[in-house]
Amino acid sequence: MPGPKAADQGREVRGRLLRVAAELIAERGWSAVSTRLLAERAGVTPGLVHYHFSSVHALLTEAAIGTMRGLVEGLGPLLEQAGTAEEALDLMLAALDEHDGRDPMSLLFAETYLAAARDETLRRSLAEVVTAFRDRLSRRLAAQGVAAPDQTAAVVAAAIDGLMLHRAFTPGLTAPALAPVLRRLLDGRELT
Amino acid sequence: MPGPKAADQGREVRGRLLRVAAELIAERGWSAVSTRLLAERAGVTPGLVHYHFSSVHALLTEAAIGTMRGLVEGLGPLLEQAGTAEEALDLMLAALDEHDGRDPMSLLFAETYLAAARDETLRRSLAEVVTAFRDRLSRRLAAQGVAAPDQTAAVVAAAIDGLMLHRAFTPGLTAPALAPVLRRLLDGRELT
DNA sequence: AATCGCCTTGGTCAATCGCCCAGGGCGTAC
DNA sequence: GTACGCCCTGGGCGATTGACCAAGGCGATT
């Protein structure tokens, strides 16, 4: 038997490759990430990439989905703590304000969306992650009496993503400036 | 002198390369468009690409910006004709409904956004095109008495783009379902 | 008819790509 | 102490990449 020590090291390297892959997707773009670049950045030899993963594409897919899932699962609980729907919206705007559309996380988002449009498997996984988040937001809005919570959540999530993209080349899209407008989406409140 | 006939043919080929480039960006992705693929699809030999354009990247940039500009300049006048702000919004939703997030135009949009995030020149050009459209929408909203027209236009434009992306992997984001929610953005109307 | 210059050809160049594989290192179990 | 199995190395395969260039076609001008 190979013993747990070797297995641990293997898992560590595998995880490092996943992290490096996420970095490189954002840095160079999905299709510009190569076996050799991954190996060099992770401090291993090229052969290892195809030992731990069936293909570069499979590695990129797992890295992208894993990162997105981690991000969404980190934001979800915060959403639950928000008292009012306005606080939930402010929370998302605060998250938006941390990205300028050209930072690694924004680019990974965009790259993953784009790759998902062309890859069936990735599309399913991404749909799962995004839908989970949107449902969470929808329930939060519904609890606050916002009308049409599903559609509202969809529009809010899409608007945040779209704003993230637009910030890459348009100045002035700051959270304080946009908050009053986005709050209008929470109108149509039903009486409790 | 080479005569106008040869020059006309040259311009025709150049234009064909631009159209083919836009198709291929959407089809395969920005960085997967190769000299030989372009030439084959356009019915010419590879050498021609570098005769008409300084590099493949320059060709892609011109093709992407040109297509985006054409689309925006086609939608702009329609915006002007819209009587009310609601009609303007419906117009954009109708445009959204023609795309499912995986059609050529959606993919070209996303690819261009992503490429712009990494390229200074493309970013400037794209900013110009998008800002022009948003200003047009903003003026339309202002004329209708919508409060904070600049910010509202920015949110509407970003929401439409975001929804286009999300439709690639999420069903049910149809215009009729979303229209009531998006109309809330037009609230905060001042009295005339 | 001779000449000029733009448009077009098709092949070559070094570099890089994903993927593969034979073999070495090494800790564990028999 | 021998054999096993996992982790990892590093070079090699054919294919493809962007860019480049010498040469020819061909209509317009002189």
C-alpha cells in the first residue's frame, strides 16, 4: 500500500493545481491556459496535470465551478442574516464594490459564463450553483413581502453581474450611486 | 495605378474577413480564431489576412467593435421613437427575447466584454459605444421624467446584459415574466 | 505594348499545443 | 527483504499556431 503520506501529498498537489487553474483562467483566459503553464506555476512537471486530471478542460471545469460554488456558498449565509430586503441588496452591492470588472474574480465569472455557453456539462453545474443562490435570495425577498420574488431575484442577480461587467470599461458605477435605483426593484411590496 | 476594380475587390475581401471574424469569435471564442480558419471560411488563402490587417488581434478587435457599433446604432433610433419610458423598456426586452445567451450575438457580446477587460484599446472603443447607447437611453428616460436617469439607464443596460448571460443556463427568463419587475425601475417618476 | 502597383497565392519558420508513456523514487504491507 | 502501488519526472509525439515572404496575376496608366 502506498500509505497515507503519499496520498496526502497527492491531494495537496491536486488542490494546488485547481487553485492555480482558477488564477490562470482569470489571468489569461480559459483557452489560453496550457498544461505547461499550469505545471510551471504550480511548481510541478507537465506530466502531473494529466495524472491528476483526465484533461486540461476537465481541470479548468472543476476549478471554475469549485471557485464559483465557494463564492456563492460564502455569500449565502450572509444573505440569511440580513434583516430587511434592503439590507440584502446592500450586501450584494457591497460585494459588487469589491470588484472592478477586471479583477481576477470578475474575469473568472465572465470566463466561466462564456465557457458554460459552449459546454453542456459546465452549463449544468453552473446552473445548479446560480439557481441555488437565486432561490436563496428569492426566499429572502419573499419573506420580506416583495412581490414576484423569483423574478425580482433573477433581475437583481443579473443586474449585479451585468454591472460587474460594465464596470470594466465604464467609470462611475459605484454602489452608493446605484443603490437608490436598485431599491426600486424592491417596491411593489405587499402588505403584511 | 492599380485601378478602382482591384481596390474594390480588396475592400470587399476585407469586409468579408471582418464578417467572418465576427462569426468565428462567437462560434469558437476570441482566442480560438486562427489565421487559417479565417482564410478558409472567407474563401481566401491565409496570407491575405496579414495583408489586410496588421495582426489577427487587430482584425478581431475591428470586427467586434464594428458589429457592436452596428447593433447599437440600429437600436438607438428605435429608442428615440418610443413614446413612453415603458415602451423604451419593452423595446429592449424585445431585443433581449431574440437572444438565448448562446446565440452568435450573445456570445460576441460576452467575448468582446471579456477581451476588452484585457485590452486597453478595445476597452476604450467599447466604452465609447456603450456610453453612447446609455446616454441615449438616459435622455429618453429623463424626457419622461424618470428620476436619476443616468443611473437608471446604467442599471437597465446592465440588467439586460446580465439577463442575456443568465439565459444561457437558466430557463424561464422570458420578457413577459420580467417586464413587471423591470418596470419598477421606472418608478420614482417626478411630476410634470 | 510596356510598365506599374495593388491584390493574392501557397508554402516555410520557430514556437507551442494536448496528450502520452517508460521509468525512477519511496513509503507501506506481506 | 521483497514486492506492491501511488506519486511524480521529463522527454517525445503529431498537430496547430501567428507571422512572414518571394513570386505571380491582372487591370489601369502611360
